[in-house]
Amino acid sequence: MHGSNTGNNYTRVYLQTHDVCWISEDRLLAFIEHVLANPQTKDVQLPTGYSAVSEELSRLVGSFLQLVSYNQAVFGSYYSDIISSALAAPATTSS
């Protein structure tokens, strides 16, 4: 069990410092943001380098979009009230 944890820590550090991983993560997050911002778009271009997992990525992002849409439909008015209150509140500064 300890050996497994050590391997995971190494992998995490490696992925956080490797340039290719940063680029890949940036492309993936930009893709997800694009899909969330344009949910009606049917033909969405997958990020470069993700063609090997295109089916899995499409299902994952599709499920995430359904969850976000459901969350917005159910809780949107609550979020709107919270955001409106936060914007209307005077800014406080800490000294």
C-alpha cells in the first residue's frame, strides 16, 4: 500500500512539472469550457492529442454538461440570489 502511494506522489509531481502535461491540461480545460459555454453546438472539435480517447471524452463531457444543466435548472434561482447579494454587499477591507 505504501509503495502504491509513493508511485502516485511521483506521478503527481511529474505531471505537474512536465510541459506537455500543462499544454494537454490547458487544451482539455479550454475544450470543456467551450462545450459548457456553447451547449447547443453539435460538431465540437476535440483538442489536439485526444483523438485516441474521443469516445470516452465525448461521453464524459456530455454527462458533465447534463449535470451542469440539471444543477442550473434546479438551483439556478438560489445561485442568482446568492450572487446578487454578494454583488450588492459593500466591499469590506481587512486591516
